[in-house]
Amino acid sequence: MSWRGILEAYRSFLPVGEKTPVVTLLEGNTPLVFAPRLSRRIAPDAKVYLKCEGLNPTGSFKDRGMTIAISKALERGAKAVICASTGNTSASAAAYAARAGLACFVLLPKGKIARGKLAQALMSGAQVIAVKGNFDAALDLVRGVAEEHPVAVVNSVNPDRIEGQKTAAFEIVDALGEAPHYHFIPVGNAGNITAYWKGYREYKQAGKARRLPRMMGFQAAGAAPVFYDAPVKKPETVATAIRIGNPASWQAAKVALAQSNGLIDIVTDEEILETQLWLAVNEGVFVEPASAASVAGLLKSASRHHHPDCPLAAEVRASLIPASPIIVCTVTGHGLKDPDIVAHHKMKAVTVRATKGAVLEAMGLA
Ligand code: AN7
């Protein structure tokens, strides 16, 4: 049978009923891509997979949450939805609201949104409001407006979002036949790590998996409130998607980290960019900077020499890592979201005259 989106695929695990309208763009069912070169960098017998969430309809994992949030908003009779966003939530909300025929308002931190995401929100007809402040300020404003006006909030403070996003964990277990030993994931507003942990727990409860993974969360060093256990007033990182100083799902993420015996750590912008380029060059997978944080975190964790204090590195030394570890990294958004990032990598085309000689010279064959 052809794919009908996450709501139909996992209906019995989701807060939907027979009367819930199904607003879908056929999100989910994203590729779990084996990464051979990355696996070899971790350990000779490691198996590392990339859950490529950039293959969703609007190019990020947000669509899983949005299909449920917008379907439920419609069921409750909403006429308008609102969200604050570092970009991807707004792109997804705009598309699903358009599909549902709902008005959509998005509050974005002015000047800090990747170009592709802004284009998506505008092109789907959302009312885009650029706020002279960061994401945290925009989310506060959204909450304030929604208290006084009948607009449904579709940020991940809305539990329907978490419900939808947990289906990525279901898909991973369905594909592997078991949960991985480790799950690496970027952390911004902390909704996704919360959602995956919920999904893994529910699937184990249902007898679909025997084990639970350790949740390994990574924040950008300049925007790492969960790691430092304190809000960051002026978060800064090249990974604009996770430029968040006061995450909404902070407490739930702490529970996921504690219950799964996981860890929260940081990666620098340099590590993020280096990993983004390495993945594209060596695995053919082009992801946005925030998404590279999970893989950068894996590389940091597995490095015995550079980070001797890291718990995972200690486990490697003590051989506590299971033989043949199975590791999944969620890469949350597509590289096309943020085309301006090439400037950071100093990659550019060479321009030549339209002659075979000039082309051969550029190819190094002259
Ligand atoms: C590509 O769009 O918060 O920890 O407003 O776009 O669940 O917040 C985006 C977050 C990781 C972090 N990777 O996930 C928003 C927004 C990408 C993202 C995250 C985001 P959470």
C-alpha cells in the first residue's frame, strides 16, 4: 500500500479519532541511510545511520508534528494558527495551514532566518512578522497574544507537535527491527529529543523493541542553556535553527536525558561546519548546519583523544560500548534550507571561457 503520512501509519499511537480531519502532505517515511565512512570513523564494527528528516515535504522534521498540530487545530474549530520560529517551524506551519485553509502568523527573529525557510513561509501565504529580538522573545510574544486572542499556538509547547514527532522513533525501530544503542540529536527548543524519547518508550511498551537507546543531545556552544543548566540571554551560533537561549521543553528534555542514561554536550560552530561539509563530501548527505550538530556530537563523543572527559569516550576506553554498536543520528533539516552557508565554507565555482581548452585546463587535464 502506498504511504499515507504519519497520522494514518501510526494512528493507534496518536491522539486522533475518527472525526479528526487529516491534514497531510505525506510527511514521514524518511530514509534511514547507512553511513559507511562515518561508521568507520567511529569504530571498526560500528553501524551508524542517518535519519534524513530533510526529506520531509517542507524539508525538516517539523512536518511530523505539524500534520498532527494542524489536524487537531482544525478539529477544534481553529481559524488561525501562530508560532515563533527560528525558521523550520514557520515553513512547516505555513504549508500545513495553507493546506488546511487556516490563517497563519509567524514571528521570526529579524535577520536570523536562513533564506530558504523565509521563502517557504512567505510563499505559503503566512503573515510573516519579523521581530527585533531573538527566538525566545518571539515565543514569549506568541504566548502573550494567544492568551488574549483565538489563535492556536503550533510551537512544540503544543503537545500535539510532540505526539507527531515521536513517529520518527517508530520508523527507526521499524527499519532496524530494534532500537539503536545510541541516538544522537541536535537540541534547540528541546521538543524533538523529548518526542523521540516518548516514541522509543511507547514502542518498547508495545513490544516493538526490547531495548531503549541512550539519548545523546547536542547544543551549539554559544546557545547551550541545557548543557550549562542556565538560560542564555544572547544565544549566538552559525546554526540559526538552534539559536535558542530558553528552550520550551527544557524540563522534559532533562527527564529524557536522565531516564535514558544519556548526555547533553556542546559542539562549536567550527565543529558544526566541519561536520556539515564532511557529511556532504563523504556521505553525499547535505544537511543544514543545526542538523550537523548530531553527527559533530557523535564524532566528539567517540574521539578518545580529544575529549577524555566525555562519558562515551570513557566507555570506549573501558570497552563498555557494546560490540557492534548501532547508532542513529537524526539530521533534522535539508542543506538547501540555508544556501548562504557556502560562503562560510569558501566553496565557489571557477569561471572559464566557453572553450574546450579552458574547460580542460579547469579540470586539470590540459
Ligand atoms: C533543523 O523552527 O525551533 O530541539 O522554530 O530547525 O526540537 O527545537 C527549530 C529547531 C534542530 C532543534 N534542527 O529541535 C524552529 C525551531 C533543526 C531545527 C532543531 C531545529 P528542537
